[in-house]
Amino acid sequence: MDPFDAGAGGILRQPKAVWATAGASVVAFMGIGLVDPILPSIAKGLDASAGQVSLLFTSYFLITALAMLVTGFVSSRIGGRKTLLLGLAFVVVFAGLAGTSDTVGQLVGYRAGWGLGNALFVSTALAVIVGAAAGGSAAAILLYESALGLGMACGPLLGALLGDASWRYPFFGTAFLMAIGFLCITVFLKEQPKPARKTSLLDPIKALGHGGLASAAVSAFFYNYTFFTVLAFTPFVLNMTPYKSGAVFFAWGVLLAVFSVLVAPRMQRRFGSLKVLGGSLVLLAADVLVLGYGNHTAAIVCTILSGAFIGVNNTVYTELALGVSDAPRPVASAGYNFVRWFAAAAAPYFAPKIEEWTDVHIPFVVAAVTALLGAVVVFVRRRALTHDAEELEPKHATEDSVTVFAN
């Protein structure tokens, strides 16, 4: 069945509950890149350094990493609907408070609360959409995946449009949109059955005892350091107006979505998961080196181009993380993300520090090295990163890519 078919069960004929959750998911994913175009404006408005402002990412993803041990525990006990509403309530409150900040310390703290809410929401949204969808999961997964791509692409654009007037407006705008999502889910989404088995806080940690899953998580840790050096540090290097910076990261997000959804699965079928991942990591390393040492135009081009490699990597890492062990997918995903999101917290903190200690080029050298280290782990642990002694097939790339990225 064509998931775009307008008939019953197609992507265009889903219940209101599905559309309400998908719409809130778009806004949730916007929150990741929302602050990118306004980082210099925030620094100026709060009289803060680049390193201090980059802590907006560090606090957000540090809490997200720790929340991986909690989200499954919570949702398996109170149900998907209540978990979504709890996450949305956190985002509404802390995004709104972020807009009232008088110091960078307050803003970083509120961003941490926002990260907890976002983790609770996005880790539950896919399961809720699939459970409430009509006509099977294919159209529901495609709808959620489209929400992910749209949110990642439009987050920087929304940040630029609202942030051009004031750096505070994107935070108020997010709180307003999430409040609408809260109301829509309250009205249209009914509670779904709770999982048959409750998830414990230690299940994700225990899952990392599998060598293949641990190898995927370690490699993804190095890769995510590179990913979030681009996302959090590059806006200061580009030093553009919010509008121009938003346009750059919008194009970046479009490439990320296209290569994650359309290109990566085709490359996997042709070349195999490990070859695609290793090659993409090497190309990403080369890209960030040129970004760091090239002129301003080269930096813009390489920033946009990195979205293609990041999109491929996200999909393939997901395939590895969820296919290499026998742990249930939500548990394997939580363990994998518990490790890799720590790098997303570390990169925004260390990149400006490294610049202070050396010069503006070296943070990108470090990012290139970490991408190569990710490729080395894939090569050295290639036997552990296969299942049943065969190259992983991308049979579930579409479903798993949105599951693991969300988690």
C-alpha cells in the first residue's frame, strides 16, 4: 500500500490524535536547532561569552542523556498520553521562563528543564502515533519521520524570524506552540494500553553489556561530538545575522532530512551498512576540516554539506544500534542514546574552550579527529557490529531511524 494514498489508512487520512501528536513533534524537534541563529544575539543581549552561551546545548543534552534512563520507566507506568502531556508541560513552562532570563545562568538552567520535557515527549511520540494510526504503521512512521525532518529544518528558520526582533521571542514562540500542542493532545488523544512489561531504570545500562551495542554507542559518541561542534560552534564562526544564519541551517536541515530518509537506505542496500558509515564519517571529517580552514564562503558551503553526512550517519547508526543486540528496541535505543548524548553535551562546552586555548581552527581539527575515531571503532569492531555474522540489512531503517533519533 502506498502510504501517501489518500484512502483509508493513508498518510492523509489519519485520526486527529495522530495529527495532533505529529504537529507537536514538529515543534519538539524545532527546539534542537532553534537557538542556532540567535546564539550571537543571546551572547550580546546577556553580555556573555560564546562558551557561556554554548552551555544552552550542554545543559539541554546532558539532561536528555540522563533522561534516557527515566523515560521508559515513566511511560511504562503512567502510559503514553500522560507522558506526552508531562513532557509538553515541562517544555511550555521552561521555554517560557527561558524568554524571561536576565542572566545566561538562568537561561542555561531553564534550557535544562526544557531538555527533560523534550526527552519525555519525543521518546514517547512515535509509539503513540503508531498506536493511534489507522491502516497500519507505515503511513504513521512516514508522518512522524516527516515531522522530524520538518522540525530539524524549520527550527533554525523560526529562530531567525523571531530572533531578528529579539532573542527572547523564539523561546516565547516555542512555549506558545507547545501549549497549543498540549491542548490538542488533551482533546484528541485517548489513553493507550500500557506496555505489558514495565521498564526498570537499569535496563538500558544492562543492554550496553552487549559488545555490539556498546561498540555502536562508543562510535556514535565520537560522531556526535563532531555533529554538535558543527551545530553549536559554527554559528559563532559564521558570525552572520539571524536571518542569514537561519537560512544556512535551514538548508543544512533539509539535506539532513533528505539524506536520512531517502539516500541512506539506498546506499545501505548497495554497499552495506558498515562501508556506508565508515565512508560517511571520513567525508564528514574532511568536510569539517575545510569548514575550519576555508574562507567564509567555504565555511557556509561545508556547514550545509555536513547535513548530508549527518543524515546518513544518523540512519546507519540507528540500524546498527537497534539491530545488533537482542535487547528490546526501546531499551537498546535508551542505552545507546544514554552514551551518545553525552557527546552532544560535551562538544558545545569544549569547542569554545579549545578556541580560547588555541585558535578558531583547532575545534574543527578536534571534530575531524573524533569523526575519524568513530570510523576507527566501526572498522576495529566490525565483527561485533554485525548480526548473525552478516552485514546488517536496512530492513527497518525507516522505523528505527526515527525511533533512535527521537530517543
